Amino acid sequence: METVPGYRINREKAGQGRPRATTATEDRYLSIIARRNRGATAPQLSRDLYAATGTHVSRVIVHETGLFARRPAVCVPLTSTNRRVRLAWCREHRDWSMDQWATVLFTDESRFSLNTDSRRTFIWSRDEILPLFREFPLFFKF
């Protein structure tokens, strides 16, 4: 069966939908700013863009380029002394029995907040690559 050329092809016609608040050049500019300054917030990005756009517009544009706000992985750099001390502690405790480990209290220092602003910092990061492996070198080597 032969079909009509161009039949049922979704093409965006000019004038349909709400016009974009920014141009393609401004979109690229926002994307570049977000990549260079990963800690910038959406309000800061909208202030950097000279067009009269809001925070929501800036966030949507950055999302369209594949960047999303993620919490950065925090790794404390270990000195050679710290590594030696940790390795010595591990070797000292590797042969402990279950009774000895039963006397140890393990705590979880999870962070929680009763209000909406947790004061956590975010970075713009792509979803397909974990920020831990791309943003920070691995410090936990023995």
C-alpha cells in the first residue's frame, strides 16, 4: 500500500503554542554558564541572562540541555598519615569475633530538616554520569 508523502508527520507549525521567552543563542549561553559554574542556582542563572525571564524559564532551559540539579558527592581528601592510621585500625580489628563487634555502637548521621530549606548545595550534572566519578577524584586508596 502506497502512502501519501508527508502524511501524519508531526511538524511544528509556526505560531502554534506559546512563543519561547528566549532565543536559541540565549539558551546556549545559559547552558554554557551552568556548565562553567556548576554551583550556580536557577535564580543566579536568570540574573546572568539579560533577557527578562524568570527562574522557571532558566531551569527549564538548563534541563533541556541535559543538566539537572544534583547533590555533589563529598569526599574528604585523606593524607598519607590518615591512610596509614585507617589501615592499621582495619588490620587490628579484622579478626574480631561477633561478640566483640556486638559491643560496638554504629551510628548513622543522616541529615534531616523540619522546614523546606535544607541549605544543601546542588550542582548541575548530567544524569548518565554519576557526579562522584566525574566531579571528584577518588581519595579512598590504601
